[in-house]
Amino acid sequence: MTCKGLVADLADYLLGALSLMRKREIESHLRDCPECVALLNTYKVTSSLGQDIPTKRPSADFQAQLISSIAERIKQGAPTAFPSLSIRDEPSPTLQLLSKES
Amino acid sequence: MMANNISDPTLSLIERLKKGNLEAFEKVVSQFQTRVYNLAFRILGNEMDAQEATQDVFLTVFANIHSFEGKSSFYCWLYRIAVNQSLMKKRKTEKGRIVEFYSSIEDFLPKFTEEGHHFFPIHDWSQKAEDVFLQKELLAKLDFFVDELPEIYRLAFHLIDIDGLSFEEAAEVLEISVAGVKSRLHRSRLFLREKLSAYLEGQ
């Protein structure tokens, strides 16, 4: 088990998704590698800080304006003038682009 | 802070949405508008575009609710619309040019010697990150660094580590495999860890 190998399996190790043997290899390596311990600790903190990033909120009147737009559309009896997105059967072209980039 | 527990609207609420019930729609908007707005903001980077995109998302939901068959959770369906709408708006705004801070994040990932050892020293700043006086600034920096990530990594980190979706849910939203999500998330965390390291070492 090298440091490189540990980093590659780090996410799965933290998820508890590794085999027992692989988990033991990692823990054995951690006992002798303070740098990997440092990386593990800081990786965990980086991930957990994500949920504490302050939430951004739309303006106070946003919801009222949106509901008003919808109410207007209902009154007009039209499904909507807004171009509807077919999202049931067709994979979106934009997300297909993202898929290729994985 | 986002709550990680996202509960789906009830079946009866969805049925009322399909009948065009405005009160039902208000409930859904109230429940999800902040999450959708944050996701749109993460993609678009400014308040005005994020607000417009958020409105477009809910109008799309309203127009297409009849096509929601319940095969996925409602909020995964909603998130997929949100990602799609925001990306389309971004492409239109940039007229097809994708402008990103870094085209590649390789320079910020750990480096190794031929034997597989760390090439550069790694410092443990995890205790420093618990300092309450540093927290606000650290979170602001992290938020900024997330925005520096290339889009595919930024979305993975936002959906899972910020918004609390599972790997399976994020895979459904992004229309990629779970393995793809895990890989993107892992690389995004390594990038952000490195960025925070550089920042904290300067403190």
C-alpha cells in the first residue's frame, strides 16, 4: 500500500465501502504515515465543511412574484407560454455533454 | 446551512399539482425554492441569472408536471430540471464559450514520487478549521473555491457535500453513473483540500 494507493481509495475507505483486507491495508499504512493521516483528516474536514457553507436566498418577494405568474397563466387557461421542456424520455443535450466529460 | 433531509412532496400534493392547484404549487415552491436557487447560483454565478433560472425551473415544473410519472423522486426530477435549465441559460449567456477558472484541476491534486509516496509535505490543518473565529472566513473561502472548480466537479460537490444528495440521487440528477459521481466528487474534494491548505498556510 503506497500513499498513492491510499489516496485513490480514500473516498471508499471513508464510506466503509472497501473490503476488509483493503481496509486493514489502509489502516496499517496510516499507522506509519503521518502525511496520509494529515491528508485523511483535512479531506474529511473539507467534505464536512460543505454543508455549512451559508445558504444564498432569492429576494423576499420572489415567491410571491412566481406564484403571481403561475396564477396569471392558470387564468389565461393556457398550459404556459413558456417553452416546455420534454424531460421524460429524452436525455438532455446539455447533460449529455457533461456525461461525456466524466 | 442546507438541511440534508429532503422529503418528497406527498402523492396527494403531486396529484393536486397535476390538477393545476395553485396552493399545492405554492407549497412546492416554498419547500424547494432556496435549494433550486442555490444550485442555479452555483452554475450561473450571479443573483439575477440565478433568480431568473429559478423562476424558469418552477414554470417548467408547472408546465410539465403531467409528465412526472413518479419513477424517480420528485426532487430528483426537479433538480434535473434545475441543472438543465441553469446550464442552458449559462450556454446562452456565454454564447457557446465555456469560461472556467481552470480547464484542468490536475495541478491541485496530490503528487507522488515514482515509489508512490507524497511528493510534497502534507500539513494537518484539520484542528485549525475548528477554530470558531476562523470558521466564517474559511466557509467563505471554501464557497469561493467551489466556484473555481470546473463545472462537472463543482456540481458533484454541490449536490453531495453541500446539498446532501446521495450518490445515487446525484447520479440520477446528472444522468451519469454512480462511479462517475464518486470520481468527480473525490477529485473535487482533493482540489478543495489543496486550495484550503494553501489558504490556511498563509494565515
